[in-house]
Amino acid sequence: MATVEAIIAVLWDAIAFGRTRLVRPGNTGRTEAYTFWLGRLQVFVEVLSRMVVRLSGQEAIAGLRRAT
């Protein structure tokens, strides 16, 4: 279970970092960066959702609550 918990911790860090990079594109030509980070965040959240259900009951509930 320690491996799953380590992966989840890395995913939360990656999501936090990605959110800082996710800036709505304006007229500054940031559409590619926005699309890149949006896609990455979608993958991180998908993998996170698959990992959280592998935790024990209370830990899974805490992980799901954190995601909301």
C-alpha cells in the first residue's frame, strides 16, 4: 500500500503544479500551453481516481473529499 500512497502523493503534487501553469489563453498566444496543461491535468486526475480506490476505506474517503 505504501507504493500506492507514494504515487498518490506525487499525483497531488503534479496536479498542484499543473494548476499553477494552467492560465486561460488570452490574446497572448498561450493556447498551446493551456491545451498542454489541461491535457496533463486530465490524465493526472484520471490516474488519481484509479489509485484512490485502492486505499483503505477511510483513506479513500479522505482522498475523494480532497478532490472536491
